[in-house]
Amino acid sequence: MSTRTKAIPTILIDNEKTIVTEWRFPVGAETGWHRHALDYVVVPLTSGTLLLETRTEVNKAELTVGKPYFRELGVEHNVVNDNEHEFVFVETEFK
């Protein structure tokens, strides 16, 4: 079991077509292990590095404010803030 602080999700929209969530990561915080059941787009509101832990490896993702990326459903990982500052992004999932 991890002793990291948990990232803070705030659901901004949840309707018949999308779920939009703001994720706030204090320094060192994590989402916890999860599998995405929907396709999604992430738009960073800050720039920095996130650690993407999978069952087999750890990758560093360099994200830039305002530069979105898309992932298909099925991704399983834990996301960790690897910065000395809060990291924030908005995630939009497509139902």
C-alpha cells in the first residue's frame, strides 16, 4: 500500500456524453492504480513531469500547459506528480 498523498479529483461535468474532471496533485501525490474504462483527453494546466507507473515499468511524461493528449480506454496505471510544485490537469472522458 502506498503512503503517498492522493491527488484531488473534482468533477466539473458529468452528463450523458462526457465526464470532465480537474485533477490537482500536491507535490509527490498520486492517483492510485486505476484502469480507464473510457477514451480520454488530458489538458495540462501546469507544465512539468508526471511519473506513469505501469505493472511493468515507470515512464516520465513531460507535459506542457495547454498541450493536450489523447488515450484510448484500457490504460492501467498510477500517475505521480514528480515536480516540486503542484501539478494540475483537466481530464475529459467520452462516454
